Amino acid sequence: MNSAQIEIQLIASLVAIACAIPGTFLVLRKMALITDAISHSILPGIVIGFFITHDLSSPLLIVMAAASGVLTVVLVEFIQKTGLVKEDTAIGLVFPALFSIGIILIAKNANDVHLDVDAVLLGELAFAPFDRLALDGIDLGPKSLWIIGTILLITLGLLFAFFKELKVSTFDAGLASALGLSPVVIHYGLMTVSSITTVGAFDAVGAILVIALMIAPAATAYLLTNDLKKLLVLAVLFGVGSAIAGYWVAYALDASISGSMTTVLGVLFLMVYLFAPAKGLFSVLYRQKQQRIEVSLLTFLLHLRNHKEEEERHVKHLNEHINWQKVRSKSVLDLALKNNMITIHKDVVSLTPKGKKFTTEAIDYIVTNKNSEIENMKDRFFLFRG
Amino acid sequence: MAEKNKIAVQIDDLTVAYNYKPVLWDIDLAIPEGVLMAIVGPNGAGKSTLIKSILDIIKPIAGSIQIYEKPYKKQRSLVAYVPQKGSVDWDFPTTALDVVMMGTYGSLGWIRRPGQKQKKAALEALEKVGMLAFKNRQISQLSGGQQQRVFLARALVQNASIYFMDEPFQGVDATTEKAIINILKELRKAGKTVIVVHHDLQTVPEYFDWVTFLNVKKIATGPVKDIFNDDNLTKTYGINYKVAVSQ
């Protein structure tokens, strides 16, 4: 690896961390779409900042862009409050308007400057190492590394200071307000951080990758954990992992770095969505299948309990009577046998004492919905896991 | 029963509107200290809005609200709040214990983090509502009744003087309902004031000693034995109140 390659991966990793942190809270607040809006509507802020300073690297650009990001949120909420349209519609109205104002401003006044729309949307990570920061002729490294590093430090500082406030206002804004931990302040704080991160990152990686890095790692981690701190850590790891893996995919395919990173993020989400232990598609399907069999089992046991006569308990009769196909009957019989709930003697099925007890408790649970008696069965039977 | 002279919550001329449509009209209400009070009224009567206004979550367009003769902002530590169970996302990645710990955030203030003392208080509150065994369970894995108990524990940990609860019996099983009302009665015995938005008119005489009838305007307020009658029920619910009772 040469130093440019290391620098690119370092920048991408820092961007990934800086995005994953606010992204996690945006996902939990069901505000993922707002990052899409912010990443586009910062454009007029950048353009106006440029008109004032005539310097593309001025910090004022970041301030102006962050301000127009927050303005987006304010406008969306204002339109939403009229009660005439819903939030998603309001977002769809606001950001194209602001974005196009930015484009018109560029077209009318800044045609001769390097401020083109493609760069805003897609970015070009490969060029990041060429734009360097120098002090007294000493090379201090790529400028984007410094910008995103600073933003990341601020984000981390705010996260550690206000973790509890972020958590309570995200989970229960009403309580946060009643406790005097203003959810409004936290809300706009989070929006400001998201805007600043977007501005800091988009120059290096482009707006689309910023959205992907904010939403995808958090959404992926959400499928794997029920703990907010672990969720944040996992989101950061997924973000950094995808950024680095994406870089090498791009290297191997000679393709766009941002595009490859976004693809890796998408593939990673798909994999976790399919194979996650508890919330993944396959384990959900498996659970549903087991629940179906267990319901059948209970039906079957109940039938046995209610019928003492031998002819009612004959295996053949069960097939006809309960109207199940052979396969299903067999899997139910197997499950009952495996759990020692029945005995089969000369094709006549009988309930064991254990089977009787299970039937009574399970029916009782389903009727009264009381948890206590069923608690020790939850590990073995999906039926009681709610 | 505690002395009835001291006023815990004093509301004067309160009007609240959403988008210029009043949901509470000119409410005057004095809630005495030490009562267990039900707020009853039909859907859209402004019951939740009244509680949220007292807690400064909704800004009224007119009127004043005093908690022990001072504005809410100065009396936060005296007040605990149990919102409607449906108002939060129970898929949020956190545990029962952590939700109860949130009750301590008010006394901590900004930035300071909860420590051992707060954790101990939260565990005690969980034990009081019979949920200690579930402390590390993810909140979406709890039943409706268990979730409501966790919310109650979160209010208990605030160790307040006045408790506001928005429909604590909604969607809970009979055992939980009994457990909750017993805890509320204990709070009243300890001299606390408990204010509950309540839907089941049948249980009002059994559970509460004070009642407020509300339907955008205040219809009546006072001891259950004096004012819980057909006359006030008809005024609040219209002539069909008997349907509401039988529900």
C-alpha cells in the first residue's frame, strides 16, 4: 500500500464513524429520509458561503451549509405542522426546492468555478490525497482528513456528554420534556451535527455515500442487537469495515470508490437481513414454521386429552379425523414423542403425565395470557415467546 | 386520608388549542393534596392534553398552572409522569432496567450520568412492581402489562409528590391492573397525590376517591362519593353514557 491508499482508507474510515453515530439516532427516530434531504439542501449554503468568501476551502462554507441543513429541518417541520401534508411529503417538497436554488445560483454566478453538481453528488475520494494542508511549507496531510477528523472529535465529544439525553429524548420525548431535558434542543443539536457531518464528508465522498454511511450501518446493526451502546459500536464497525472493503473492491474492479463502498454496505445489509439470528428472514421463517407445528401439537394433545376411547386415539383415525396430511401428522407425532408427551402402543396414542401437564399449562397460558407458568417452556417452544 | 386543605395543583382559566381549535376551554381546577383522582371523559375530551399542559409538554394559549403555588419549571422534582404506553416505540434497543433508570435523569440534570445510586433505586422500583426478574429483558419482549409495570417503576423511581398517569390500565391484564391500583393506593396512603386518566367508568368508585369530569370544559370535580352520579355522567358523555359504562 502506498501512502495515498492509506490516506484514502483513513479518510473513508473517519467519515464512516462520523456518519454512523448521528445515523444511528436518525434511524431510531425514524428520520432516515431527512439525511437524504439534508445532503442535497446544503448546496445553497455552500454556494452562498462561496460568494461571500470566494474560497472553496473556507470554514464559512461548512457553517453556511450546516445552517441550510438545519433550515431544511425547520421548513419540513413548518410544512408538516400545517397538517395539510405528511412528513415524507414535506421532505419531498423542501429539499428539491433548496437544491435547485443552489444549482441556479451556480449556473448564474459561478460557472467559472470548480463547483459542479456531479462532484457534490458523487464526490471523488481518489482525489482527496491531492488537496493537502500545509503550514510553513510543512505537509500536514490531506485537508479532508483534518476536516472530517475535527468533525468526528466534536461528534464523539457530544455523544459522550449527551448520551443519556439523546437516549431518553429518542425513546420518550414526552418524558424528556417533563424531566426538563429539552427534546427540542437535542433534536436540533442532532440535526446540526448531521448537517455538519454531511458537509464535511460530502466533499470527500459525495452526498450519496454520506446517506449510505449514515443509514445502512445503523439499519444493519439494528437487526443484530437490542442494546443501544452495542448498536452504536456495531454501526461504527460496519461503516468502517464497508469503507475499507469497498475501497479494495473498487481497486480490484477499477471502479468508483464511493460506488463500491455503497454496494458493500448494501450487500452487508442484505446478508444480515437474511441470516441475522433473531430478526433475520430465515430465522423468522423458521420460527413461524415451528410455531405452526407447535400449534398443531397442542391441537393434537388437546384431542387426546378429550378422548379416552381407543378408536379416537388410533394413528389412522387421527390422520382422518384432524384432517392433516401425512407429513404434518408425522412431524407432530415426532415432536410429541421427542418431548415424551405421548406413548404409542399398537398404533394407539396415549398422553403421558408430562403431556397432560403440558397441555393444561399451555391452554391455561393461551386463555389467561399469564406468563409465570410458561416461563420455563420458552426456551424449548417458540409458541410462548410472543 | 391526608388533609384536604393544601392544594397540590392549581389550574386557572386554562385554554389549550391545536391549530386554533380549542381542546380545553377555560379550565379551573384545584386538585387537593393526597387524593387519588380519576380524570374521566369521552374520547377527544382533552384528558391527555390536560396532563401534558400541566407538565409543560404542551404550551397553553391562556391560563396559569401552579404546582404547590409555583410554576412547573421550578417544581419538576416533585412530579412524576407515566405517558400512554402507545406513545413510545417499544422496539427501542434497551432493557427494562434502563427504562426505569430514565426516571432518575431528571434529578441528575444535563450531562451527569447515572451511577450505582440510581441503579439501586431503579432495581428497588422494579422489585416493587414485581418486575425484578425481567430487569435485563429487552422491552419489546415484555407483555403489555409488563411494559406498563416498567413505566410505573420509572415513575416510582422519581420519588415524587405528585404522579400523573395517562391511561395506565390500557391493554393490561386483570392481575396487572390490580397490582397497579394497589401501588397507587399505597402512594396515596404515603400522602402522595395521584392523578390518573381513566377510561373504565365502572371501576371509578372502587379505585378512586376523587374524580374530575372533563369534556373540553370541566364538568365537575370533587369526591367520588358526592359527585359520581348520573347527572354528571350525562353532562359529560351525553345521554348515551350508560353505553360507556357498560363497555
